[in-house]
Amino acid sequence: MKSSIFLSLLLSFSLCAAAQDSTATVNAKAIAAAESFVDLLAAGQFEKAVAVMTPEMVKALPADKLAETWKTVQTQAGAFKKRESARVEKVKEFDMVHVICSFEKARLDVKVVLDSQRQVGGLWFAPAK
């Protein structure tokens, strides 16, 4: 009896640890995808950036408009300096990755929304908290 209880507890702990590892892995992959997208923007590689966007996002923000948007951000916040940190927020079936970035005049929270295939389906810029 004691061994079956111990085995049940051990199995429960193993399943919890596996679920945490799975979440950590998913978050790490989402962060990597979002940071890569921000790096493309910072490098001015807008055609490559739209290649990782959803079709709906590409319609709303094709490469030329994405370039215009990035230029506007840099006009207001200054030149891009670096990525500082990132965290994932689950919003329904999407991963919203908050990539905190330093610009010459401000710190911004670049919010990159990813679908289940890690395609960019949303992009927002807000002051970092």
C-alpha cells in the first residue's frame, strides 16, 4: 500500500515537472521567435519580417508600411539600441511576447503576438513599464 502511494506521488510530481518544462519550452520558443522578429525590424529587413507574419497581418501591414511604422517609432523614440528582456503572456490561444527594447530616447515594450505556428499576427509599441 505504501509503495503504491509513493508511486502515485512520484508520478504526480513527474507529470507536474513535465508540464512546467513544456510551458518553459513553449515560452522560450515564443521569445526566440519574437526577438528574431524585432531583430529583423532593427536591421531594416522588412521583407524577411513579413515572411514570418500571418497572411492577415501582411495585408494590414505589408513590408512598405512596416518600414514606415518602424521609421515612425524611431523618429519618436530615437534609434534602436538593444533588446533588454522578454516575457510571454498567454492571450487566449496566442502568445503575446513583451520584448522590452532600449531606444536612444525611450524604452519601449514591443508587443509581438504569435499564433500557434509562431507567425506574427499582431504588433504594438507602448512605453515600457
